Amino acid sequence: MHISAKADYAARALVELARDRARPLTCEAIASSQQIPFRFLKSVVGELRRGGLVRSQRGCEGGYWLSRPAEEITLLDVLLAVDGEVFTLRGEALADLAYPAPAAGLPGVWRSIEAAAAAALSAVTIAALLTEDGRSAGAADALPGGAGVPAPSGAGEDRLAGAA
């Protein structure tokens, strides 16, 4: 599976904005703090603005803010805002994917994996990625129960465990 640079940078930018809500932050400040290429971040923040996750103000006192509370923005929201889909296969959404027999069951597996990933992403908010001192929390701490993503279930579980 692949997490795009856009999704990673977008999540990091939103965590940075959530950390400092008192004033707007510029792309320059976010890029510097998160060590993200400025030009790429500028494009990503534009997509976040169009996706309704950030708002902007022009001028010398301008910059970007979260458009709603960090507790209401999930990693799924971020991914959908910048990538449009959770997973794609060769650039196409999985919804209409169909294969002839004997591989006819494979698209259902891909969709199940996508659904599990979407559930995990929707369980983590931008606020959950912040600790009390404003620093980013660990990924396992941000997930419900702090235990990380649940192990896969079903017939392929033994094969997956052996591959790790």
C-alpha cells in the first residue's frame, strides 16, 4: 500500500496548524517547521483549502487556520481532500473493479482492505495527534485504545503473520 507525499504533508501541515491556533501560519513557517518543500506544500495547502479543511487570509497578517476544530478533522478527511480516494488500483477507484473467474473474488479483498484502512483513518483526528504540550503523539497513541491497527482476520491471517 502507498501513502502519498501529498497526504503525508497535508496531515503534517494540519497538525502544525492545530498546534498553534492563536494566529494564522504561513506556508513558509509550516514548511520550515515540518521540513517540507515549500512549493509542494503550497499546492497541498491549496487542496486542503478547496477541501474545506483550512481557511486562509491574505496580507501581511495572513496565513492559514484550520477551518473547523482539530477534533473534527480525521486522517480520512485529509486523505480524501488531497488524494480523492483511500486506495486506487492503477489510478482507478476500487468501487467498480471486477475480474473474470477465477480471480473474481480479488476485487472484494481489495475493497475490504480499503474499508479497514478507511475505518482506521477515520478513527484518528488531527487533535489526537497532539500531546498536551503540543508535540505530535505517536501513531499508536493516536489510534483508539493506543494499540495500533488491529491485526487482519480471516483465512489469510496465518500467511500474513508469516510474511512479517
